Amino acid sequence: MNHSIYSADRTTHLKIVVVALVAGILVAGFSISARTTSDEGLTQTASTRVMKAGKPVAITSSGNSVVR
């Protein structure tokens, strides 16, 4: 049994690549199947509330701090 990836033979490397590929395909398949198919949150209708910009506001400060 090889305990190091450096001394492993070609079949061991191939097994690692195959297992990683299968795991990646399973994760991608699960994430695609778990996605919601409803598009309710992506559409806008006339009944949605629209916010309009108000008048511009200027905020000023002297920036002086008093240390006593």
C-alpha cells in the first residue's frame, strides 16, 4: 500500500481522478436539481412598489475635534 501520492502508481492516480470527477458531477447534479424553478422573484409587475428619489441633501461638518 502506498502512503504517499508521490510514490503511487498510475492506477492509483487514475482512481483518484475518477473519484474526484464523479464527486464533482454528483455535486453539480444535486445543485442543479435543488434549484427552484419558480421565477416569481425575478419578474416585476405594475403592482410592485416603486421608490422615487427625493430632493438632494447636502451634509456638512466642520471636522474639528475639541480635545481638552
